[in-house]
Amino acid sequence: MEEGVARREMTEFWQEHSREATVEEMMLDSSAQLLSKNELPEILSLLPNLGGLTMLELGAGIGRYTGHLVKKARHVTAVDFMQTFVDKNRQDNGHHGNAEFIQSDVTRLAFPLHSFDLIFSNWLLMYLTDEELLSLTERMLSWLRPGGYLFFRESCFHKSAEEQPQSDLLADAESREG
């Protein structure tokens, strides 16, 4: 798939799923509150000591991690490409005073070399093409300070969306017939 087409489709998808800026929309799951409550402590426990660190949070969404990160890190730059999510994150976490909120597609994001001590990403990379992922990874590594941390987590246990994609439905039907 052509890169421009992939970006356009992803943008259209998230515009449709970001209208209310809820955790259910962001996680594409009606049980998102419970899922978030259960996974949040585990994810945060995997991070290094955040005291004094300058962080970049990619795919920050509505800020379900931002609110915890800003309480410990020196500064958090929270990035998401849906303006409604950025606005919600700023509304909920801007009062901490140590966060910057940026609306940008990560495929077009640029920062100076060695800008961050830790780059955090949760459920973002799966939305990128292979070429976009390679490019972003190279840039993330250049944005890290020497000795910095790159933390990313992806969900491969089950689909994020509750609705089964048509291609999966077809495969299921064919396997029952065959």
C-alpha cells in the first residue's frame, strides 16, 4: 500500500474514532476503563525511575499515561495526531505545568538530537507501515540522550477493536467450510 494512502486511511479511521475523546474510543473497546485500570500499574512498573527525566510520549491520546508521567518526570512532551485527543489531554493534565501537548503525525515529527531521556509509546507502532516504523525508529534513537530509554508496548494478544475485520470473518467462514 502506498505510504500516502496508508496515512490518509489511518487519519480517516482515527477522525471517526476520536469524536468524543473517550478512553473507549481511544482503545477501541467498550471495556476500556477496566482494561486501562488493570494494565496501567503493570506498564508504569516497567519504567525506570522518572525523577528528573525529560520524556517524549508518542501516541499519548487522551492522556491515560500522561497524567501519571507528569507527576514524576521533569517534563513530558505528549504527542498525538488527533486534535480532540490532544485537547482532552491538555484539559486533564495541563495544570501540572511540566507538559507540552503537540498535535502531529509521528511520521512527520522532528526533534533535535538528544532531546529526551525516555521515549514512551503504547499501542502506536502497530498503526504504522513497515517503512514508517523504520523511519520513526531511526529518528527516536537519534532523539534519545546517551544512556536514554526507549519504551514501547504493543498489544498482540487480541484485536483492539471489538468488531472483527471483514478479512477475518471471511477467513473464519472459509475455515468452517473447508
